[in-house]
Amino acid sequence: MLLAAAPAAQAQVNVNVNVGRPAWGPAVPQGAQYYYIPEIDGYYDLYAQQYIVLRNGQWLPVAALSGYDPYQFHPVVLDYRGRQPWAYVGAHRDRYRPVVYRPGPPRGLPPGQAKKLYRQGYYDGRGLPPGQAKKLYRAGYNDGRNDDHGHGHGRGRGRD
């Protein structure tokens, strides 16, 4: 009897850990597990795909944050290996100051007003307290500073 030799069976197993970065997050180097998010003073776990926030004195994982738009976050990739990145929250707070997110229209002077105030000698580069630009603009209008009488439109020519 002739026995045919069967080829040895080979099995190959690939194990991929899906470390999915969220669409709003920056690219992460291999091995990175956490973002620190200054706007929430908390973390995002890339492996578990959840936030870690301080609530009632304890760090808790949460799936989603209400009242926040994660696309407005400025996450920082941490070079930390372990299970408790919040052990270094003091250093993270000091190093990565939060960027304040204020929804709504941009604030500031109306177009052209900063240049006008600068030309009138009111603007010194440090900004003005709220409401002062309008007050100074009205004061300049009322005491004749906006009346150039053909002397160069307030650019310093023809003034006393």
C-alpha cells in the first residue's frame, strides 16, 4: 500500500488591536494611548475610545460629552504608558493651557475702526476695554476730530 504524504497544514493568525483615533483628533504615533484635552481638563483613551473626566472627585470614563463640540478641541498626544494619565494632570494643566471656545460671532471692533482709532491717537496696541471704542469714536465725532476739512482725511496733515 502506498500512502500519500499530505502537506503539513499551516495556520497564520493576525491580531490587530484597533486603536482608532477619532475623526477630530490628530495623528498618533504607534503606542500612544491618550490625548489630554485642555478644554475639558480630561483625557481621551484611544484604546477604549472614551473620554476620562473628573466628576465628584473621581476620574470616570464616559462615552460622550454633552455640551461640547470635539472638533473645537485642541487635543495633545501624551507620551504616557499606563492606566492613570490623570496622575500627571497637574503637569498637563501647567503645560497645556486650555483654549477657550466661545461659540458665536467674532468679537472686536467693527471693520476699519481699529485703524481709525490708531490714526486718531487713541489706540496704543494694547486694546481697549469693552465699550471704549464706541465711546472714543463718538467723542472724536462730537469734538470735530472726524472733520478733516480737506486736510488728508485725519492722517495728521493740516492739524494744529
